[in-house]
Amino acid sequence: MEVNVLTGTLLETNNYILESNGKVVLIEASANLNSVKELVKDKEFVAILLTHGHWDHYINIEKFAEEFKCPIYLTEQANEKINTKEKAFYADRNPKVDLTPYKLIYIKDQDVLDFGNDLKFKVLATPGHTNCSVCYLACVKDETLLFSGDTIFNNGIGRCDLPTGSPKEMKESIKKILNLPEKTVIFPGHGELTMLQIEINNLQQL
Ligand SMILES: [Zn+2]
């Protein structure tokens, strides 16, 4: 699996473009559509995965769904957040996004999403930053990759003070992540990638 990253919005949210034998999965949907198209070219775009319902992660989702005609995977709570201003991240900046014309697939903890080739992911529900936060775990050959959204960053964790955030749930989610192999490579929603073994000391102290 080849991992490419493009950032989107002023918050520089990482969008991961994952390719394996001509198939592509996009994690998050806030990058520039044309930049993604240029990277993907004629490859088959099979899915968009969202880690949670904050606008800096999905602001261009309608454009992607329209262009690539692929299903969108998200939690039911993430869709609710996208549709409900009060629960959103900075409600006044929340864009109006209507996902009803698109194929939505609701995911939950421990679901396995298998798109063929190496594009196989396990969903880990990791509430804390929001009630709808998930991480996507991929095992490719002997490597473990974690797409961690805003749950874990390089040298930090996501805020828990936004609507539906919970420091208590975040602690439990971090515990879950600490059970993964130490060599897990972490691809966060913002900032540089890292490894669990680098973050472990900080995370154990939370
Ligand atoms: Zn967020």
C-alpha cells in the first residue's frame, strides 16, 4: 500500500490517499479535489473514510463523492454531527453539507472494511475528541498502520473540550491504542507522522 498525504483547509488537515494495485481509498475529504485527481489519475477510487464529523476533515466531501461515485464510510454520530449545527465544531463555520444523495455506510467499533488488495482496515472506536471519533487500523505485511484522526498526534492528543468531547472517554481510547504493537506507525489528522513507541511515554502518563 502506498500512502500519500495532501493537506486541506487552513487547519492543514491531513488527507491520506492510499493506493494498492490500482485501487484508492481516501481518508478524510478536505483536500483540494484537483490535487487528489492529479495524484489518483485513472485509478479506481473505492471509498472515502471519515475519522469524525469535524468540518476541517470533510469540507470537500460532496465534491469527492460526486467525482468518484464511491461510498462514504462514517459513524452514524459523525453524520449527525455533520447535519446538526449545535453539535458541530465552531458551529458558525460549519459548512452546509448534504450527504443524502450519496451512499453512506455506517461503521462501528471492530468492523473490518475490506476493499481488496492491501486496502483492509479495522475500525477502532476512539471517542474522546468527539463521540464519533474512530481510528482506522491497517496491517500491511508485517507493518501496522494507524490512521488516528484527531485522537493522537505527533507529541500530543486531540482536544476534549469541544462539543461531545470527553477527557474520560479519551483516556479509555488511549488505553486501547496502547495495546497495539509498539512499532505501529501513526498517521494523524494533523501534523507529522509518528510511531507508537515514540508516543508511548507521553500517552501512559495521561
Ligand atoms: Zn477534530
